Amino acid sequence: MDSVRAVLSAVREAGVGGVGGEVPLEDVRAALTQLARVREDVDVWELALIEAAQARGASLSGIAADLGMTTRQSAESRKLSHA
């Protein structure tokens, strides 16, 4: 994640268009690839934690609130999308 943060910081500093190409395309693409892997990990972690919370008696409404969602259907949908 540190390399993603470093590339993002450099891109912000150079501007999105990259004045003079200070941030090589290869670095930006590598950061995007890393970010996709992190997103996959987070999805797996989230599903495991939702299931653990449910196994311990948490309601989907409560889990939704923990995830910053407003409805139990949102949490259920999130769970199903990770399964």
C-alpha cells in the first residue's frame, strides 16, 4: 500500500495530467494493479467479518450500520456480492 500512496502523492503533486510526465505510466499502472489486489483482499476480509458477526448473533441491520450503510438489504447485498 505504501507504493500506491507514493504514486498517488506524486500524481497529485504533478497534477492528474502529469506535467512533463514526472510519474511514469508504468508506476501508475503498477499502483492500479496493487490496488486491485488490495480490493480483492478487503472483499474477502469483509465477507469473513460479516459471517463472523452473524455467527455471533449480530443482525444484518447492525452490520449495515457498522459498515456505514443505511439498510440491512445493503449489508445482505454486500455479503452476497462477496460470496
